Amino acid sequence: MSDSPLIEKSKTFALNIIRICNTIKQTKKESVLTNQLIRSGTSIGANIREAFYGHSKSDFIAKLQISLKECSESEYWLELLIESGYYDNNDILENCIELKKLLVSSINTAKKNNK
């Protein structure tokens, strides 16, 4: 399981989100957006981990879909932080989009194999 690109990328993403949000909180004194981003950004990996221990293929797919929703929400909070000037590095947004694409692909593959 630890070899899963989804698990590895989502954990790296979560750690980066935590670091970025803590920096923004300290330097810009912004906490509303960053609190939302920490919740959604760390939830992605948690749901992916849960998926790997799902009761069934349908449970696996459902957990990945929750991860996808959390990833999309994270993308929104990142866009707000970047466009409002609180954060100026697009790399994390690109990582989020890459993670979202990987989730979509994984969900599609799991659905195809579930038939």
C-alpha cells in the first residue's frame, strides 16, 4: 500500500498544505481560508487511506470520490488564497490539479474493473 502514488502524493500534498497555511497564518494573519484549506487538504489523503481498507470495491470507489471532492474544494481555497494575494506560488495549485487528475483516473479505472 505504501507504494501507491495516490497515498504518497496525497501525504506530500497534505504536509505542504500544513506548512503553507501555517506560514500564511503567521505572516499574513489570515485564518479563515487557511483553516478551510487545512481541513480539505489533509482530508484527501485520509480518505484515500480509508479507501484501501474498504469493505468492497464500491466502498473503495466511494472513498476515492470523497477524496476527489475534497481535492476540488482544496483547489478552490488555493485559488482564493492566490487570487487574493495571500499566497503567490502556483506550484501547490498545480500539485492539487495533478492529484485531482490522478484521482479521476483511479476512480475511472476502479469503476471499469468493478463491472
